[in-house]
Amino acid sequence: NADAVPQAPEDALFGLMAAFRRDEDPKKVDLGIGAYRDNNAKPWVLPVVKRADEILRKDPNLNHEYLPIAGLPDFISASQKLILGADSPALKEKRITSLQTISGTGAVHLGALFLSKFYNPTTERKVYFSDPTWPNHFQIFSNVGLSSQTYPYFSKQTKGLDFEGMIGSLQNAAEGSIVVLHACAHNPTGVDPTQEQWKEIAKVIREKKHFPFFDTAYQGFASGDLAKDGWAIRYFIEQGFETCIAQSYAKNFGLYGERAGCFHFITSPSSDAESTVSRVASQLAILQRSEISNPPAYGARIASLVLNDKELFAEWEANLRTMSGRIIDMRKALRSKLEEMDTPGKWNHITEQIGMFSFTGLTEEQVLKLREDSHVYMTKNGRISMAGLNTNNIEYFAKAVDSAVRG
Ligand code: LMR
């Protein structure tokens, strides 16, 4: 009976969000969860999303019927083009099958579940995550019975990529391991491989017959350029890898609570590719049906409207540049304030890291001191969501960091 159920710890990130809400100090600063905030620390409904929403609400044919099991067809095809590029060989050769999912989490889960059932099921499989990674990766894969290990990723010395460590670990991993890769704007570190490094990573993955699994939650957020942010995935596809992609629209459309996302499975070029994809699609449909029956419609309708309309798409790109541009400004401001104060340590990584997060290098002790003394909320690993900073609180935050670092 349920008496034996042990107490589980609270989710660290959502627990932090709740603690921030409880804090009544007017100076409090939320640098916890990765959700964009405007310069007034308020959630930002993208203007293009507002427009799409108005269009949708005026549609006399809008109803609340079920979507197909795989989801909204126009949304799915637009999602494929967005991540792979409209002229992708995988699209031309019909080597891809995709399903709409409960945002990126649902896509990672569907992929993990599929692999747990069909990827070398009789052998002992290992999943490799970057150290560190999005903590939910561990739970999602262990829930489907796949055990995980990490490959070195973040160098504490340089606060950049530990490239040698990463390559060495992938070389030593058992052949055929599943390797989870962040396509861009790595969470939590904000550190991405260069294009040359990606080529080396692809080489090792090829040599060791590993299975690359891409998680992409920040396309358009890293550089503000959608194609550039999709480069690593597109490179792997050009190289003919079999791979899968978990794609989230939470951040780049600001559709956090609408749970719009997509899962893609792409098989290698072969004479049998179309038939492989059709068999994979049939199995994914069963998994999807048994878990969620069919995905939620509203967020996907909004994204689909924007993705399939030239003018709205251009407006979306401008909105993305607003978000990524403000974050870059905050990186510059934070670094220069810390350097001006001669805060002990080096702060160049603040502007060198990209995307939503910065891995500051602050210790857990300093993080807790910041929370207690200054009402600044960030995860214990020293990650800050850059979007929580703005022209009103950056000075306060920089001074708080300075005094926490000086002890
Ligand atoms: C984050 O890492 O802050 C976001 O991806 C939110 C989440 O679901 O963890």
C-alpha cells in the first residue's frame, strides 16, 4: 500500500520559483527558471504571438476537436523545415517522421521511450549526457529504464568547453551509446562547441557508431539567426546520421505553458529509408496514443500560423532579435560592472557564453549567500537566467555578486 511510498525531494527549479514568489522583499531578483522577461522583469508575450492569437480567435471555423495522433500537420511540416532547413536532403528523400509533442520535455520523453523499446533492445544501452545538463534529462531517460552516464563538457578553469574531455569520453564510451547533444545555447552553461568542434564530435560519433539525440530548445535564441542556431543538426543530417530531435517552442515563441513542441526521427540515406521511416512512424503513433492520445492544439496553432506565413515569420524573427539582443546587452553590462568593481575572478565568460543562461562559476555557498543577503534567486550550480536581468536591477545584482564573492 501507499504507506511505503518514500518522500521525494521537491523539483529544484520549480521549488526555487515558488520560493521567489513567497519572498516579499521588493528588491528580489529572479534569475531561476529559463523564461524570458522584458526590461521590467515581466513575462513577454511576443507581439507576433499576440497577432496570431487575434487571427485565431476571429476564425469562425475554430473548434476544439481532437488533433490527429501525430498532431497538427501544418505545424509538423513547418517544424521540420525550421529545424532542418527547407532544402534538407532528409526532407527531399522523405527520411523523416515527426510528431507534435508536449513541448521539448514530451519530445525528449517520446524519443527516450522509442529508443528504450527499439534501439538495440537486447544489449545494455547507455545514454550519455553532458556534465552538466538539463537535470530533467536524467529523470526522463531513467523513467524509461535507460541508464545514463555523463561526458565532460564544462571546464571549471576556462568556464568554456572541455573539448578534449568530451571527445575522450565519447571515444571510450561503449560502441552504440546514445549521446544527447544540445543543439545550441547549452543549458545550463551557455557554452557551445564551434563548428569545427562539432565536426570532430560527429567524427567520433560516427566511428563509435553512437546514436546522436539532439535537444533543441533555443533555436533563434543563441545568435538570433535561426539557420545558424540549427547548424549542428543540419551538419549531422548532411553527414547522413540516423538521429532524433526534440524541439521546443517554449522559449523561442514564449509559449511556455502551451506546451508546443515536436519530435523528429530521421533515418540514414538508404534504398529502404522510406519504409524504415514508415515503420518507425507506426510505432511512434502507438506510443503517442497510449501516452497522450493526441497533443494539445492551441500553442501549435499559434506557432503554425506564424511559421507558415511569410510576413508573420519575419515579425517573429524580429521578436527573436529583440529577446536575444536584450540578453546580449545584459551580458555586456554585467561583465563591465563586475570588471569596474574589480570583483575577484575573471568575468569574460559572461559575454562569451550565449543563449538564455550564464554559468557564472559562483559556488553553491555564494549562491545561497546571494539568496539570503540580497534576495537573488538562482540555481545552486551558479546558473543565472540572463533574461532576469534588466537595466533596473543589474547594478544591484552586480553589487550583490561582488559582496558574495568577497565573502
Ligand atoms: C530551465 O532549465 O530553466 C527550463 O528549461 C525550464 C525547465 O523546464 O526546466
